[in-house]
Amino acid sequence: MISSSSKSIALSRRAVLGVGGVGLAAVVSACARTVHPPADVAESGSASASVSPSASPALPSANKSYQGKVTFDNFEKNGEYVPATAEQKAQNVPKPIMPEKVQELSIDGIYALIGYWISSFNYLALTGDIEPMKKTDLSIDYTKELEPMVKLYETGRGWIYDTSEPMSVYLLTDTPTQVEGDRILYYWRARSLVDANGKRHLTEGDNRDKSLVGAEDSQGQAMRIVVEYKEGAWFMSTQKDKDADKSSDSASPSAS
């Protein structure tokens, strides 16, 4: 559930940041297009995928629910964090560190990777530094779609302010779903939301300060986050699902 005090508005593909055609929504849409299940994932209402006898064994039961907002607390801190304002960029933003738990063949390991991924996305949005995100094993196409955010900071054209967490991800089920096949592959239904308090500032031109989202963006961006265990750790899968847009989830986190 989302606290009403967080003032988060769900993200849609229509919400545009407006930085030379570059939008936070466009970047998040890239997440939804790239980090979702391959085409053979079952599209049933229960979002379950059958497992064949040759498939990898299911993970042990976690005996707890992970549903809700993804949290993360493994950061490198370098000085006092100073949030961004319309006058200056954020300073000393805590840098997410890949947790050792991502090496575990467990649901905790999957959750740790997702937490690192969303924290790295927010770090990119606040600093322009894409390096932490690359450690999640994302494709070249994916990182190319993130480049406009990098350029925004590299060129000094602008930054994001009035938020320390531009985007949040909410898991819609208690645990992830196993994907049929020989690989250790799981997906987790989720929804991304952008902080309605967040704004972007441009150093020149018209309309220099603009909200990250519009009031009409109430349904959110449905996502299916896919992870694969390989080489002794969990990584984001970069396989694409051509039917992803047709099967967007109707459920969304609700205010309480």
C-alpha cells in the first residue's frame, strides 16, 4: 500500500519530463519494455507459469510476503547528503552497493537485486551516473535508452529536484513466478510510480521547472521484472516480450 503522505502518482507512458524530448517516463517505459518476461511466460490471470520436469527446481518457500514497496538499505555514503533544489543539484547522493545477498539462490537474493536496481535507477536520476545500473547485467539497448539522463547531467543542462526517490517500485504478488525451462528464470509482477513532488530544472530555455508527472497519470506503469540466476548470482534478464504491452496488469497500489 502507498501512504497518502508520500504524494506519489502512478507513472504512465504519457508523463514526459520534457528535457529535449527526454522524459523520466520514457526511461521507465524502457524499463518496462526491456525488463520483463520472454514470450513463453504464461499470461494467465494468476500469472503462473507451469514448470516442466526438465525445468530448474523451484526456490525454497520464503514463508513471508514481499508484496508492496521495494526497499533497499545498502549504500556508500560520502559526506552529508544535500537534496537538490531548483538552484543546485543534489550533493553527496548515497551510492547503492550491490549486496552480497544477490549471490544467494533464494527469493531474498531476487529481492536484493530488485532493490539494488531501483536504487541505482534513482541514483542515476539524481546524479547522471549510470555505472551502478550496469552491474545488473542490462543490455546495451537498455543502457542506450538511459543515456539521455546521463547527458542531462554531463552537459550541465539540468537536474531533478524536490525528491530523493524519483521512482518507486511496488511488487504486486507475495513471491515471484518461475518461468518454464532449463534456465533458473523468474519474473515478478510490479508497478512503477514516480514521486509527484519531483521536478526537473533546466538551466536555459523556456519552462525551466516542470513536474515529473501529470495529474492524469493515475494508473501507473505495469512491469514484469525478470531475473536469472547465472554464474553464481542473480542478474536482470534482457529478453523481450513482444506481447508485454497487450498484457499490462490492471492491478495497482492504492492509497491508504
